[in-house]
Amino acid sequence: MVGEVVNFGNWLQNTSWALAIATSDWAYPFVQATHFTGLSLWIGTSVAVDLSLLGVGNRRQPPSRLSDALFLWNWIGFAIAIAGGFLLFSVSAATYLVNAAFLTKLGLLIPLAVILHVAVQKRVRGWGQMPAMPAVAKLAGLAELLLWLSVATAAVSIPYLA
């Protein structure tokens, strides 16, 4: 199974567009900047809502209104981050597919964080209609913050676990 995964990685990183990114002086940094821009939008808007659930920030505006205002930017950031991340991955796919930090980030942490994020987005309106922010909302906001911190930790560990 590992051999087939590595073969797929080798095929992907030898596609014309992956090679073009890898061999260009400007393409890789541009794709990396695009990925980081998407991450900044995605994580920044998510963190803003999570902190609001925890009672940090503007208390005159409920978390549901903040979530509604940031919803489109949040998912635009996610789409940009995924597109840029895939292009970065494609440059060294065979290496990433056997990297423990990458597999933890992509296979465990990101799916958990995205599932929790979607659950928070679905529930935030109901939580905002309650007289006080329920404990489950605060716990969800804290858990999402911790999951995104774990994703970032795994991401920066990738070069060290090659």
C-alpha cells in the first residue's frame, strides 16, 4: 500500500504543472504566498468567531452576527488555502505522503478542525439567541482554537520529520 501511495506521489510531482512550479524562480514563492493568504483569511476569520464565543473582543456584537459577516470571507480563504496547499503538495508529493507530521495534519487534524468549524457555524446563531453564552459554545470555540493551533504545529513540523 505504501508503495502505491509513493508511486502516486511520484506521478503527481512529475506532472508538467508540478515541475513548472518546482523549477520556477517565482512560481513556488507565489503559490506559497497564495496558500498563506488563504490560510490567513480562513484561520483569521475562524479565530475571530471563536474568541467571540469565549467572550473576548466586541461584546456588543453577538458571535452569530460576526460569524454571518465573516462567513463568505471564511470560505473564500478556505478555498484559496486548499488550492495553494494542493499545488505546494504536488511539488514534493512522494515526500509528503510518508511524512508523519504531514499525515497528522492532513489526515487527522484538518478533518477534525473542519468538522468542528462547520458545527460551530451551524450552532452559533442558536447560541447567540440565548441570554448568556452556553458553556458548550465556549468549549467549542476553545476546542476549535486548539485544533487550529495543532494544525499549525504539525505544519511547521513537516520539514523536521522528513
